[in-house]
Amino acid sequence: DTGVSQNPRHKITKRGQNVTFRCDPISEHNRLYWYRQTLGQGPEFLTYFQNEAQLEKSRLLSDRFSAERPKGSFSTLEIQRTEQGDSAMYLCASSTGQGSYNSPLHFGNGTRLTVT
Amino acid sequence: DAKTTQPNSMESNEEEPVHLPCNHSTISGTDYIHWYRQLPSQGPEYVIHGLTSNVNNRMASLAIAEDRKSSTLILHRATLRDAAVYYCTTSDSWGKLQFGAGTQVVVTP
């Protein structure tokens, strides 16, 4: 179990640029979640996948945000035309999603985005 | 989605027990209660979860009120490594967690 891996750890970009983050979940975890966290706040849910299917998107996720999980393995989160308000820590988590639905989430250490 | 309410911060002496309260009065009958903790520059770490009965594991104990509208996380002997932000969350049928602002736990030697 190597844990959930997120890359890059830090990203600095200029307003208006596009950025893409990658998440590699724990092997054989069916469910993958994206959260966003700003300073002093708890993580906010963005979206999640069951295998390759994106099942829910938060109202927080504007049209500039898109997430994919091809083949149900790794996932990418893309932000187009970044704004300063997008500056945050982007967290990825995965879970087994099998059997009962209460399996714990395993979080990565996040990608910190700074938009200048 | 159930909203959780926690105190902003709590302080404890090392090797003393810590009781962290959480209110989740709007929780639905099928939602689980989860607790996570987070150290600076790290992602949240799972601590414990439960539905109706009290739960124990190597990290902590979870006491759930009979009406499920509140719960308490118990750290039996706080260590300096337990200093973190502790989040009480609820989990829907798809495992989606709704986090509040959490409780900052400070442990003094």
C-alpha cells in the first residue's frame, strides 16, 4: 500500500492559464474523490468517481473545472482560465467502495495551487 | 447533507484524555459518522467511524448519542503527536464526506 499519490505538490500559475493535477489512488480502490481546501477551512467536496464513471459534481465546480478518470485508474483535475479565487489545496482521496458504503477515505497530501 | 458543528479549539495536557464533541443534528438514519485528523501540509487521516454503537480502535474511541444527533471522539492519552485539526464528518451512501471547520487540538507537555 503506497498510499494516494498527487502530483505536483505545488503549482504556481498566472491568472488565465490552465492547470492540470494528477491523482493516483491506492491500487484497486474503486472510488476516487476530489476535494478543495482553503486556509482555515475543512475540505469541500468537488466530485467523485465510481471506477471510470463520474457520479456527482458539486455546485462549487464551475464549468472551468473538469475531472476525468480514464479506465478507472488515475484521475486528472483540470482548471481552465484560472482565477485568483482558485488558489487552494486540492486533495484527492480513494476508497474501496465495496461491501458496505462506509469504507474510510484515504487522502493524498494534496496539490497546493497558487494563482498570481 | 448533514452539517456538523465542533468547537474551534481544545487544549489538553500530555497523557490526559481528550473528549472532542460534535453535533450533527440533521444526520439521516443511514449516514455514518466519521472522524479524521489533519496535520499541517498533509491530507486528512482517518481516525474512526460508526453508525449507532460506540466504537473503539487503536487510535481512539467514538461515543455516539442514542439519538445520533451528537458524538464524542475520545483520545485516551493525548501525546504531542495528537496535536492536529480533528474533523467530525458524516458519510452518505456513496462515501462522500461533508467536512466542517474542525477542532484544533493543542497538547501541552
